[in-house]
Amino acid sequence: MTALSRRSFLKIALASTAITSAVGMSGVAYAHEVEPYNVEIKQVRLTLPRLAREFHGYRVVQISDIHMGTWMTRDHLHSIVRLANAQEPDLIAVTGDFVTVNPVEIWIDELLPPLRELSARDGTLAILGNHDHWTNPQAVRAMIPVAGMVDLNNAVYSLQRDEAVLHFAGVDDYWERKADLEAVLNQLPDEGAAVLLAHEPDFADISAASGRFDLQISGHSHGGQVILPFIGPPMLPTYGKKYPVGLYQVGDMIQYTNRGVGMVGPYVRFNCRPEITVFTLESVQV
């Protein structure tokens, strides 16, 4: 994994100090012991102009930033999977950062039993994130089909209802310069709504410029893990600063940034609950 720089360390120290100052020691205990387990089911209804009426009401459940190997445990991930399945998704999307640290093989053994339980009518799609590349991307990517998921790194997955189509595309990690949008666009048919999975939300400036995607869903930022009143997140990662949390309009494309279910240090969440997002896609043709 990439070494923690002095600047990053100072930012983490500043964030920890800010939390302590803002909410006191009891608040720190809450941010460490309570809020990280209080997963929010975030309902998001989106109208996509190119979505065919055959896909009106289509439900996509997004999970992001599991980060097995530090704070996340197998039992907690099982509970997250049960919550995701309870939303009765048509499709599940996992937008990267399965692991945090090496040896990754240990953490893959912890990931596999819960991930194999993910259940959606049209399957589960997955891409890699920067932490997956900072550990062992070959091992993490090899895990995807073993867990019963579809590898969507620089690939396209198309669904058909009668004559109507809905496309899901994914790019590999942008921070590590593995995203190949050109290859994705070459695979993507001209007709039908298209949803892009991209780990880093700030990739939206690039994907929106193509004019082909109706929606990009991302993770990576964790929403900052801490959102201070009147200040916002005191610390955000590279390529997660412009669109750090929630819903944005980027040109003609909608960008949504999920807060993730896992954490990196400092292992706290304050005013920034972990999130499972449930997208209900709506058509203007109904």
C-alpha cells in the first residue's frame, strides 16, 4: 500500500483534533463505536432521459469501499449483504476498494463467504479501486468471478427487455491510470441508457464529456468519514474532492457518490453514516 506521507498524516491528525474539539470525548466514542455500524439505506430516484419504459422502476443497489483488512469484519459484511439483498435489487453494483492492506489472500478468504450471498435478478457487477491496486490487483480481480460477480473493469454489461436495452459499463481505477474509457465506448452500443461504474467520483468530468452516460456511480471518498457542521469534510482523497458525497449534475450526466460501508484511518464516522444506495431508475416514456 502507498506509504502515508507527512502531509497525509498531518491531515489525519487535524481531522482527529477537529472531531475531538467539535463533539468531545463522548462524541469520539460515538464516532468510533456507533455511527460506523449505523448503515443508512439511501433511496435515490433518478429520471434518465434515455431509459426505455421497459426498465422503468429498475432497482440498482450500490455497495462501495468495503475495505476488508482493517476495520471491516466478515460478520459485519454479512450484515451489509443481508441489508442489500433485502432491498430486492434487480442488479447490485460494487464500486471498488474491496481490501485495504496486504497480505490480500487472507482478506479475500474473509470477503468470499459474504460476497457469495449477494443476490439480484440480473447479477452483481464489480470494479476495482485504488486500494485494490495498492495491494494485489491480480488477486482481487481473480476473486470477482469466484464470488459470483461480473468483472466490469473496462467492460460493458447489457440487459435486454423485449427490444429495449440498458447498459452498465465500468472503468478500472483512474488513480492508477487503469481506466480505459475509449475501450468502454468502443464496446458500448449507441442506443439505450448507460450507467457507468467508476471508483473515483471526479472521473465524472471525463465520462460526462463523452456524452454517452446518463449516470455515473462512484465511491472512494467515504464522504470524508467526518462532516463537520459549517465546515464540511476536513479531509478528502485525491480524485474525491470535487464530487465528495451525494448527487451532482455534471453536464448532461448525473453523478452519485456513495459514502461507502468501510473505513480507513482514523476509524471514525461523524455526521457521515455508512451507506447502501438504492437507485430506482425512471423513464420519461411512461
